[in-house]
Amino acid sequence: MATQLEPDVRADEDAFRTEVQQFLAANFPEELKGKSNALSGVDGPTNESPAQTKWREAVGERGWGTPTWPKEYGGGGLTKAQAKIIDQEFAKVGAYNPIGGMGVMMFGPTLLEYGSEEQKMEHIPPICRGEIRWCQGYSEPNAGSDLANLQTFAEDKGDHYIVNGQKTWTSGGQWADKCFAIVRTDKSDKHRGISFMLIDMDAPGVEVRPITMISGTSPFCETFFDNVKVPKKNLVGEEGQGWTIGKRLLQHERTNISGGGSLARLMGQSLGDIAKKYGETDADGELSDKVLRDKIADFEIRWNSFLLTARRAVEESKAQGGVSEISSVLKKVGTKLSQERSELLIEIRGLQGLGWEGEEFTDGELEAVRGWLFGKATTIYGGSTEIQNNIIAKRVLGMLDHQ
């Protein structure tokens, strides 16, 4: 049974909804209707149009791109209910949130928890305004599944560090302004020898080499650090605390990779509606292919059930003070479902779902093929499914290794 809102609460929310509607009417350019957030991608530079810049600045000025973040750092300082109203009203007019990327998804929430006041004041406001792009320096050629095996070393030089080493799979590294990275500051201890620090991507000694994927894009890079100078003020937390901070950030990443975050926004139009454009329908307007109809219905039921579960889990985690190991469950299930959807899209479109180039294919069809190929990586990056299984077994189910 739904909880009834008190009259004054309902009136406040109604007033805020009107405020959002008026803001959209005054600031959202009609030409951007149905567009997506350029800051959220990792496969190209922002290259904003004047309309996109104007829209980003308008939302950023109010802090509505990060509505529940503290107002003193540039966030909206709003309640969850108000943030939901923003989402609803934006969706009604086809508007997107122009503030995003790794700064919002991963680094910002982590810095709010572990950063110093000076670091928060320096880095959070530009994230809230969408003025800066961040990338992640975690994986290395010999430190993927065993991330704690990383060897990139930061040597203490008094008032700064000198960083040498290599990272790989640096998403959007060639477009980023700054990198949040975990590096080794002590070689004598595998986990307690890791620290979390911030590196300017335009600093002397930083080199990126884009990696071309099977999808045809280059969203990832190899990143090399050759005697890169990093000021001590860029150390987040204390030396040796990097493993703890780094794991916390991964929980935010996994929640956003799963249906608790970005995948929920990627689903778009229902599979049933898409299938009706490509397949025959009966007199009632339903798909004639009963087998395909059953597959779509089965997927939609499981996907929507997952979304409800993810929403509940995320809200419970926030109520307890932040994300938790449940993010591994969300990441494992959500990424697998997204791959299933991509496979179904190929089946629904038939030959039109296999195009790589050519005028006989629409932009949507070509994008879907590349998305299908790129989606194979979702069960690997952010912590592979096998790693999530270990986390779930040990930290969620309480299963311990046999001695």
C-alpha cells in the first residue's frame, strides 16, 4: 500500500516540479531532444555544439547534474525525491543530463568520502559543472584480475612523488584531463603498499596510446608514466590507504555499470516495439513469430525484475552510508542481461542487424552492431564476472576459503 505524503510535503514537491518544468522551458534547446550526454562516452572528445555547451552550463550552475551532492561543492543539495522529479521531468521533454562521466560515476563519490576539504573544493565543483574529464588508472599488463599486483611505482621525493610505470585499458585516457590512479608507494607489502593519487594527463612524461577494439572504436588506451612529477597534495587519504579507497571506488563503478546505473539508461525502446518494425504482425498487432515473442517477453520480465531489485538494493546501500558488496551482484547480473539484449536485437533485425557499413543500414542498426561487440567487454571490465563471483561468495554469502 502506497504511503500518503503529508500535504505540505506534497505541495513542496509540486512546487519543485513546476520549477523544473519552467527551467526546462527556458533552457533546454529543442534541437537536443533525444540526444545523449557527450561527457558519458569514452570513445571520442566532447566537441560540444554551442547548444550543448549552453545546456551543460545551465544545468551545472544549479547543480542539477549531481542533484544530491552537497551544495557547498557545487552539487544540488537536493533530496532523493527532488532528484527523482528532475529525472522524470527531463525524460518527459526528451532532455538528457549533460553532467556525467567517470568524475560523476566513480571518482566524485569516492573523493567526497575520502578526500580532504581542500581536495573536495578543488575537484568536485568542476565535476558538477561538467568542466573536466577524468580517467581511471587501475589495470596494468600484469595486474588485471589480480589488481593488487600492480607495479607502477611512486617514489617519495619530499614535496612530490616521481611516478614510473604503465597502465592499460585506460578508458577515455586520450580525452581526459586528469587520472585517478592506484600506485605502489611501498614494495614490501602487496596491499598496504598501495596509494591513491591524482595525476594530470598533460603532465610531462605522460603518454597515451589508443587501443582499437573489434567494435571499430578506440575507447581504451595504454598509458605510460615516465618520471611524472605528482605533488604531495594529490595523494588522496594516507599512504598505504589506496587499496581501501580503490575498492570503494570500484563499488561505485560496478553499481553504475549494472542496471543500478548506466545500463538502465541504455535500454531505451522496448524490444517488442523494435521487433514489430522488422517482423510480421497478426491481426491484433502482435508479433506473428511466437518463439521470438516468448524470448522477448521472457527477457523483459527478467530485466524489469532486475531493475526493481537493483533500485531497492541501491537505495538500501545509500541508507546505510554508501555502496556495498551488493554492487558485485548487480554488476554480474546486469551486464549479462545487457549482453542478452544485444543478442536479441541481432536476432530481431535479421540481416539488418549484421551491418557494419553501407547506406542500406540505418545509423541505429550500425550502432547496435558495434554495441553488441563492445558489450562483450562489460563482463570483464570493472572486475570480471569470475572476480564478482568470488566477492559474492566471500563477502555476501559469508563463504570462506578452505584451509
